[in-house]
Amino acid sequence: MTAVLYLNPGFPAEMPNFVMGLAEVGATVVGVGDMPRQALPDRCKRALSNYIQISSLFDEERAFREIVSEVREAGVRFDRIESLWEPLVMLAARLRQALGVPGLTPQQALPFRDKELMKQKLDAAGIRTPRHCSCSDEASIRAAAERIGYPLMIKPIDGAGSADTHRLDDASDLARVIKAVRHIPVVSVEEFVEGREYTFDAICAGGRPLYYNIAWYRPRPLIARTVEWISPQVVALRNPDQPELAAGRQMGFDVLEALGFEAGFTHMEWYLKDDGEVVFGEIGARVGGARLVDQMNFSCDADLFRGWAEAVCYGTLSEPIRRRHNVAVIFKRAQGEGRIHHISGLASYLARYGQHVAALDLLPVGAQRRNWLQTLISDGYAIVRHPNLETCLAMADRFGTDVQLFAR
């Protein structure tokens, strides 16, 4: 029986599903986290055979020492050490090395966390990346901006998603952004690529993709994260093999090979320019968040939480993959501040499109509105699906315009 040490099984929200997947394929799963076991979701607790509570996952050195000490004292041998959350990728790699467990080593994991090293390795492999430079002070940022040219982006070198990411259209933006990123030790200054933005998500085993997905951001995350009234969408495409996406799909395969990824989930972002050129964005050795795996499942009528577990434990993916639907998730942001007091347009929307709504999770009346700057899910979401892409997009757009939440 495969023994798996899983870091932070209770958070983010998707993690218990992966823990359940491991248990369902016959693995013995031991969780590690800094929350009490009784605070874990029930489905997570049921899937764990044991749980190690440590002081803090965010003090990496202390967490490393405590976990290694606990495992060695217990005399347990693990076959896999897994984490699908960005902040724990390096900790998981260090634990594998210390405990003699296969998987990404610290040397292999670092390019998935350090965006400058990531792009340097891909440059060496001949993969088109944005012009880029890592910077640690104001002078180097200014010099990089002058060399790369505008428009450009500045973001943390080890960030996740679009947090602390800034677009600069000309030199007048530079002083403002330098002040905004002063708390970040090292930033990446890079060319801003105009074009549509997509994902390339993959489940790998033995160094090869067993499953892949391409999703389309509507609009690009940088816009969605800065304009409050937008209802952002992510659309998992039924046909990732369509000719228009061929170069981006091949780039995904090439990136995985260049970085030597062995087994697990990866989440890559890339750009398709109007002239057809594809440009790499970034990649994480983790799963995409904000219900992206749910979208993949709804697209294929599959269970890819379980599929991932089978891949990392046994090197196979027996889950049938039948690409039947385009699947859009639409995130809603309430108008106003305070508590939700009214939701309009939902009943009529469901009367018209309800048969195509795969999931619906909006904050109820009376709930405190969330901070939209801190969570993409914001005040709730709907997931709609349809075999025809234009129909799926139309339903997603109607949910964005017709369903409104109001807070006060």
C-alpha cells in the first residue's frame, strides 16, 4: 500500500478532495498542518490515517525540522510527499530529499518558484518568454524598465496568481509601482505581452502528461484583479486540440520537459498574440485554484482528484476522459459594502438556463461581503457548461450581467 505524507490537507478548499482521492485509490494518507485535527473538514478527517500538527507551516525552517523529527521518530517510510499549494512547494521538495522520497528535489522545484530562474531555463531551451529581469532595488528596477521598454509588468519573483502584479504603460507609472512593491525583496520586471491569456494544466506521471486541459481567462487576470465591477470568467475548453491552440499546447509539453517535471499537477499560463505568436507566462508545480479542477471534472464527467492520486501513486490514469462540455465559471462581486441584502435576477436566470448550471454557490442574504481584492471567488460563483462554446460563453455572459448581488 502506498504511503503518502500530504502537506496542509485542509486548506485551500480543494485540498480535502485530493486527500479523499488518495484514500480512494488505496493510499494510506498522513496529513501535516498547523491547524488542530478537529478543525479539518470532516471529509478530510475521514480520509486521513493520521495527522501531525506542527507549530507553523509558514516558518519553513521550523516546519522542516519538526516534520523530519516526527517522521524519523515514528520510523515511518513514505512513498510520496505531496503538496498542491504554491507556498509549500519548496518545503515538500526539501522533505523528499531529507527523507529519501522520490519526486521533485529542491533543485528541480526552485524554477517553479523563482520566476527569473524559471524563464532562464526556458530561454535556454528555446522557449519564447517575455523579456525579463530580476530586481531587488529601485535602481535595478529603473534600469530594467528602460532596457525592456513599455508596457511592462512588475511582480514578485515567487508569487502566485496575480497578487502584487502591476502593469506599467509608461515611465510615469514607475514611481507609483516602485513604492507599491517596496515590501517585496525581489521582483520580476518583464515585457507585458498583449494577447489572450490561457492555461495549460496537466497531470503527469513518469515525466509525461497523462491528461491536459486548456482554459481561457475572460478577461485576463490582471484586469479582473483591478476592476471591481467585472464578473471574471475562466472557461475550460472542450477541445484543447483545436488548431488555434496547437502552438500553446506544444509549448506546455515543451515546458514540462525543459523543467523535468516528473509527477503530479502543473498549472501553466501562456499568451496568444493577435499575430499568432505564443508566449510563455509562468508555471507552478501545483494545481490551479478557484474551482479549476471542478471545471475539468464537469468538462469530462470525470474525477480528476482521484485521477491525480492514481497518477502520483501508481503512474497511471485509468479515469475515462471524454471531453463533452465547455465549462465556464463566473465569479460575482456584490455592489456596495457590508452584508448581502438582495440578489436579483437569479430566479429568472435559473428558469432559462438551469439545466446547464453545474454548480452554484453565492453568499446568502445576511452574509458579510468578502474582500474582492483578496479572493478571486469573491462573493460566490456559478459554473455553467455546454457542448457548444458560443452557447457556453453566452450563458456565462448573461450570468455576469443579469445576476447581481447587493450589499449594505
